[in-house]
Amino acid sequence: MNDAGTIHTWLNDLERALADLPEASRRDIVSEARAHLEDRVAAGLSASSALHGFGTVKAYASPFIEDYLLSRAISSNRSLHMIRALITYCAKSAIAFVGLTFTAAFAGLTLVNLLWLIDKITNPDEVGYFTTTGDHNYIGRLPASAVDVTEHLGAWWYVLTIFGIILSLFLARLCLRLSGFAIVRARSKSA
């Protein structure tokens, strides 16, 4: 394959690698890469030498994709976009890893509260905060072996679990947002 064909193939692969980006951004990135490659070839480098400086298509496209995912996540204010962006940064950023870890913890807490709420609705006499005369405390589902128990929260169990769901969802979302902003701030300092 000649130099023009090698560069053309690499640029086509780059365009496919940037498929998640908007068309205008993708076109600008490919045009700029083409101009740099053509300048290098015009300066006397072979196509393979010119491409060597760019690295693999995946390595070259990765920062553009990461930046796009992060900016889209922050501007869209959608949790799924932010999770996807943090996952792409997770291997390179402790901030992303910690943010995803805390988000997962709060999402787990949301799930536990939701399951408790459903269980309380379906079995109101068996779920809650109970104590026995022997000073044993039970939170959640009452074991079958428990005797002589007193339920302390009653209808407040519903209120507290709904509050727990709302609070844990808020904290999960807050972790996502703070992580995204911290990554943007860290990237702007390193640039």
C-alpha cells in the first residue's frame, strides 16, 4: 500500500473510532489529523513514520471520546451519562474510581431501602424496628424465632424508608456530579 493509501486507511479507522462523537467534531478531528499527517509526509517522512507519532487509532481517539463523554455528562445533567463517563476514566483516575464506589454504595443503600419498603407493604407485621423483653433489637424483617416483641416505629417505618430512598439517591447523584467536576478541574490543571 502506498503512503496515501496507508494514511487514508488510518483516517477511516479514526473516523469509525470516533463514531460516538457528533459529526462536526468527528469531521474536525479527522481533518486536523489529516493535515498534520500530510504535513509530515510533505516534510519527507514515510506514512508509517508519520503515523508512528500518532500511535494507534484507539489511543489517538481515546482522549477525544473521554472529553466528549465527560462534557456531555456534565452539560446534560443525566446520571447514566455521568456513570458512563466515569467508567471511561476509572482506570486513569482515582477520583472517578472513588466517585463510582460511593455512587454504588449509595445506590445499594437505595435498593435496600426500597426492598424494605416493599417488604413492609406486603408484610406490615413482620417488618420494622422490634425489641424483645430480653433487649434484642431487630431491624428489618422479624425472625421467626423472635417471641414477645414490640414494634416501635409503626407507620414511621414508611416515612423513614422513603426518606432513606430519597437521601441515598440524592447522595449517589451528588457523588457523580462532584466526581465529574473534580475530573474536569484536574484535567484543566494538567493541560
